Amino acid sequence: MRKILVTNALPYANGPIHMGHLLGYIQADIWVRAMRAMGHDVTYVCADDAHGTAIMLRAEANGITPEAQIANVQKEHIRDFDGFGVHFDHYDSTNSEENKNRSSEIYIKNREADNIAVRPVKQLFDPEKGMFLSDRFIKGTCPKCKAEDQYGDSCEVCGATYNATELLNPKSTLSGAAPVEKSSDHYFFKLPNFAEYLQKWTRDEGRLPVSIANKLDEWFEAGLNDWDISRDAPYFGFEIPDAPNKYFYVWVDAPIGYMSSFENYIKTKRPELNFEDYWKKDSKNEVYHFIGKDIVYFHALFWPAMLEGANYRTPSGLFVNGFLTVNGQKMSKSRGTFIKAETYLEHLNPEYLRYYFASKLSDKVEDSDLNLDDFVQKVNSDLVGKVVNIASRCAKFINTKFDNKLSATCTEPELVQSFIDAGASIASQYEAREFSAAIREIMALADRANQYIDEKKPWALAKQEGQEQQVHDVCSVGINLFRQLAVYLAPVLPTLAKQVQDFLQLESFDFASRETILVSHEIALFQPLMQRVDPKAVAAMVDASKDSLAAPAAEPAKAEKKKEKKAAPAKVEPKVGEAEIITIDDFVKVDLRVAEVLEAAHVEGSDKLLQLTLNVGEAEPRNVFSGIREFYEPQDLKGKLVVMVANLAPRKMRFGISNGMVLAAGNGEGVWVISPESGAKPGDKVS
């Protein structure tokens, strides 16, 4: 029996859990349940990531203390995880005494090992808020291209990167005040001290996905830098030992929260466990972190280096999942596909989503897509049409004709044994996190079980005189096959598995329990196990997730009303619906031209815009931002001919200058760019 500690990435305590988060938590929960079903001792812990400036400011905006803010969010997180069957042994907060003590200890050990440096850093300081500003809280004019309204680290117009102190005319986004430059001592973790160690660590077999290890090579080639681990007061977090008004940066104590949550679990629930048995150097027990690919850098470089510097063991492995898209696109509030866990639970069975995610997941670091049409079809076809259908077809005969008892002999021992034998392969796929492969094998078994029942036709046999025993035998075999499927699906569908276990009246439902064939076994009265997914419920969930696209206009102030009345024109132009009528003279001013899309790219920071480089038959290509990202990927447009308004005045946007407009049309279900007839060339006039 292996002893394993499993953790999930810590959700930040300033917002709700959504579908994108759940991908990683459901993946980890399935793996934990599968490993336990194989007989291993697995401890599963997590915590809310509760520190940082964002938490402090959110609490301030809500008029409550940071402690109250994180306590409120933690209740919501636990509720949502429970709703989806993600059951941690212990769910903690990084704002705990255990985490404070452990963070201080790890810091002091690294300080004593000469892994900490202190040096002054010049930063921008908000005199009104009385705090140093991180880059995202500063805006100003780009020092390179002079574009206005740019953030403190890079320009979205020319792409230049710079220090916030180089911004021209900087302003604090928190107060609007002009920040002043101040110097402050900062504490640094000497990451270069561990360059050689980390290069070997990231290449240890099984430690990281190969694609992640390859990506990390870019950091090693560029050279590792010291890591700034301190923040100045005011800051919600832990004060650095012997450094008044200096606080640990949130990413210092966040991963240490894995250790402190486990420590708290031992104290409160399992005192027989020993913390050192899992975290001491060269421990034989296993520790795995399930994380998203966006936080690999912290977990694969900073975290093992801090542990090594403090003489603790490092993780046995990092299991990394990709991002989630919905209907092939980034989650969007306007489309209703940015779905919160709470909203999903109000409309649909959580086990639908657990199954669908399992059918998509592998050990590869790949993005997963929640296609809602496919979601409905797959759940209805696989779970209801194949798996549950077996029990409903067979159980009614056992319940009504054979006093709830299965046949005394198994008439298809080879068939049932083949289902039992398949468990070895399915178990290995679960262990390797090849969930999609496990699901395919389970569904192939379900197809064989249904084929057997279709061939034997117990409903037809029941109408024939003298065939009672054969009906009994066929349905008993069917129940045995169904039992095997339910055992294999239990890590994915724990609620369904519990219902099946109760129906079959079995004491154990782990993988080993499948070895015993059920004969002369009494079952309970069959109850419906799972309903089909109602597409209307899916539509209602999407509808409930949509943000209003047009907020109601605020009522003008009284002074403004009077002014409007006095300045009202003598003649009011006619309207058609909400659109103002224009004349043909206005329309002919519009210069429509054929344009070729030379390049297309996503716009960082926008889920609606694509940046297009267009050949309009002019000396220089044009840059145009188009709000069609919801309906097109860049590769769909490259080389395509489109129609654009060529004489539209250039528009200055946060992302750059848009010099034209691409025409598109929609029908409420989609949007399509307008293309010219074949034979058109860039620059041709469209009439």
C-alpha cells in the first residue's frame, strides 16, 4: 500500500469557483478516488489562497476586514466543491497560524543557508493611499511610442516593456494621484543558487510532463534571476521575521499552504499520521500537486528551490492540466459560457460534468473543450443509454419475478470474467491519469453488455412458457456486468456508485470487490439512477450566466435636464426603431474596399477583439481591431478576402489604433465576415 499526499492548486479567496477551475479539481478528485479504490492510503488537502493586495483591496471595497472577506469566500468555495463531489480530507486557509510558522521557518532556513539577499528597490508610491503600487495599479504614457493609458510594465500599442518608473505622466488607478518615486529595501530569494539543481530536478523521470520540462529550458537558457519575495505595508499577509513592515509576497506562503493544510489535518483529524513522514528529506511517501499550466513557473522552480534550501523533500510530481474552453472558444460572460459552479448546480447534475471532463482528460498538458451539444449527447448516450439502461432492463425481472434474488449460478462465466479482467487495464489508465482511455474501455464493455442482453432478449423470453430460468440467468448476468461497470466508473461518478452499491446491497465497492461474481445474491428494489440531460436546462444555465450587454442609462441630473430642454433642436429627425435615418448622400460617402487578411491575432486582455493586418492595395498595410473573436480563430481568417470601410476615421483604442472597420453580419446565432465575390483583388471598390 502506497502512502500518498495529494493537493490541488489553491483557489484565490476573492471570487467564485467556475467551470475553468473545476477541470483541475475534478481531475484530482477522480485520481484520488481511483487510487483509494486500488487500496492505497491517499490524503487529499487544499486551502484558500488568502493573502495579497487584491484581497486587501476587495475587502476594503466591500467594507469588511480581509479576515471576513476570506471567511465568506471560503464558505462559498467549500459549498461548490462539495456540490461537485470534490471531497477534500481537509480544506484550510493560508491565513493560518500553522502556515505562518511554517513560512517563517522555511524563510529562516534559507536565510541561514545564504539564499536570501536584501537590496533597495525604487518603486512608485501612491501618496494618497499611502502604499507602493504594483504595475497593474499604475497607468501612464508609454516612454517609447507615447501612447496614453498604458499599464506600468508594458505598452499594448507598440509592445515595449519597461519599468513603471519610466512611464510618462503616471497615475495611480487606485486614487488617481500622481505617484512619487521612493526607495525601499526588498528581500530576494537567490534562485540562481539552485540553477543546476533545478535543471536536474525538472528532468527527473516522471516529475514533470515532458512538454513542461522543455518549456522550462527557456528559463534556464535565459538565466534565472533573484526572486523578489517581499512586499511593503500595507499588505494582507505574514510579516517577514526580523523585518518590520515587510511582508511575504503571496507566492511565498501559498505553496507552503500545502504543508500547513496537511499539518492542520493531522492535528484535527488524523493524529496517527506523522508530518515528517511525508515532508522530510528522502521520504518514501509520495506528494503530488495538481495544478493548471498557468502556475507551472512557481511550482517547478521557486517551490522546489525553497524546499531544497530549507532541507525539505520536493514533490514527487506535478500533474498539469490545460485551460478550459466552452464551445471551442474562451469562456465569455456575454455568451453565457463563463459559468460559475453555483450556476451549474442550480440547473444540472454535477456528475454529468464529472463524466464529460473524464472523457476528455489525459496525462497530456492540453486544453479541454466543453462543447455543450456534445456534452448533452455524450452523457445521454453513454451514461443513460448504455450504462444505466443495463440495470433498468434487467432489474425489473429480478425484482418482480425472482423475489429480488440473482440466479444461483453464473451461466456466462467467461463473459463476466472478461469484464473482471479488464479492471487491471482500467486501473492502470486511471493511475496514469489517462481518464479518457479508461472511459473508452468502460464504454466498450457497456456496448458488449448491451449486445449480450439484446441477443438474449429477456423480455421476449419472459413471454414464453418454461423460460423462467433462462430469464433469471440472463438478467443475473446483466446485473453482474452492470456491477463491474459501476465499480469502474465509481471514481468518476461517486454519487451514482453509492446508489448502485445500495441497490446491489454490497459492503464494498472498491476495485478488489469486483473479483467476486454475484450469485444467489439479494438486491434491493431498483430505483431510477440517472435522468437524461435536458437541453432546455443547459440553455437555462447559459442564459443565467449571461451578463447584461446594455446597462440601463442613469437618469440625468436635474441641471442637465434643464440644459437639454433649453438646447433642444427645433426639428427632431425621424427614427426607425432605435436607428437614426440617414440619407443616400450620407451613405455614398462610405468607401467600401476589398481587403486581404495578411495576419490575424488574439488581442491580449480582450475576449472580443482580433487584431487584423489588412492589405487594402495601399503602400502600407492597415491595422484594424475587429470584435469577432467570439466567432473566428486567427487561422480561420489569414489569407481571406473581406470587405472593409476604408474611409472610417482612425480610432484610438487601449490596444492601439484601429484604421478601418471590417464588415460582418449576424443572425442572432452567429456572425460572419462579409467576403467579396471570387475574382476580387485587394483595394477593389465595393459598390
